[in-house]
Amino acid sequence: LTPRDDGQIALTCANADCGPAERNLAYRAARLLAESAGAGRESGGGPRGVDIALDKHIPPGKGLGGGSSDAAAVLAGLDILWQLDTPADRLAELAATLGSDVPLFLGPPAVRMTGRGEIIEPAALHSFAAVLHMPDFACATADVYRAFDALPGAGRPMAPRGSADFAAAPPSAWRASLRNDLTAAAEAVNEPVGTTLERLRACTGAPVSMTGSGSAMFILADSAAEAQAIAAHLPTDLPGQTVIVQPNPW
């Protein structure tokens, strides 16, 4: 983020297709914060602008929250850069208007989200590793949500499942109970979602879950060694990319 004094917000992007700037979440986050702050005019300062250089390494269309984390990073970074001192609850409120999962990326590192994503509680999290498979196809979030709305029983309130501290135990104790209510919708939008999930389950013998609205899938493990052992069972001709991920040390 590089400040500019002409009130303009500009976005450049590398390593992935970020789409039109005005639709990109990083750009929209900057515009939203500028509008919320009145573009600096109330305090007598000049209009606030910024050059955003976005270097994407989280592939889009995989349900991994790459765009949402970009938006949260811009909100948090510009709040410092523009010296706004926005209260944390107000920043989270702005984040929620960009997407239900955006407040998640403002911290803390592990949370339990309820409501439509705007109610956040810190959660204890056991150390873990995960085998993350990113297929060679994507799922459009809007299409998946439309398909979810068309499913039988859609619209009924869903009761929160699990307690805020269930993830304090090793993942092997609870990974089999994970459920993603968007899975059936993603399978309806993109048939390979279902076939890939079944193939991963068959070859690893482990519970496999879908990330967000898809298309990525993951298997939780108690340690990196266990994750590597699970990954060793994956077929070499599986389309896409598979990596082992662990929480950031910070």
C-alpha cells in the first residue's frame, strides 16, 4: 500500500486474474474505508488515495478466502497508513459489508463465527497440519450460493454445531464430524466436486472436507508427519495441486 495525495485508488495485480479493479475486494475495501472516513475532508486533510500492489498466491475460485483476506489486509493497513484509528468493532462492521468472512481475517487467528459471520468468538485451536488439494477447476461463489438456495429445505435456520472450544482437541478427535452445508450445492454446480471428494476419501481412508464454497478440499492431521503420510496415498494422476499447510507461527 503506497499513499497518494490525489484521492485516487489504483490497483495492480500479479500472479492471478484479479478481475476488473472496481470489482476486486481489495479495491472495494479501500474505497469503502475512504468513504467511511469522509475522504479525510472532515479533519481538514487532503483526499486520501492509495496505490495497491496485489501479489496473489492464493488461487481464486477455491474457497480459500484469498479475496476476503486481501480485503481485510487493505482495511487494516489503510487504517494505519491513513491514521484513522478506526475502532475495531467499526472496522469489523465495514469488513462484514464486503463479505461475511472478511471480519475473520482481522483476527484473532482462530475464531468461531455465527450469525451470518458477523458474530465472532476467539477459539482455542490445537496444533495441526492439513493436506490441501486444489483441483484444476473452480467454483464461482455466487453460483454455489444460488444452488444452495434452490436445495430442498433451504432458508431454514441452522443451529450452530459444536462448542467454541471443540478444536482445542487434536483434529483426529473431531475431523470426522466436520460438515460443510455448501458441499451439495457445489456438487450441483460442478459435478467433479463430488467425484473428487469420493476419490480422495477412497485413496486415503480419511475424512475429506470442502473449503468454503469450493473447490478446494482438505484433510486435517495432528502433525506434519501424519499429513505427509496421508498425502503419500494420493494418486499421482490427480488433476490439480496438493500441498501440506500448517498454521502461521504468528
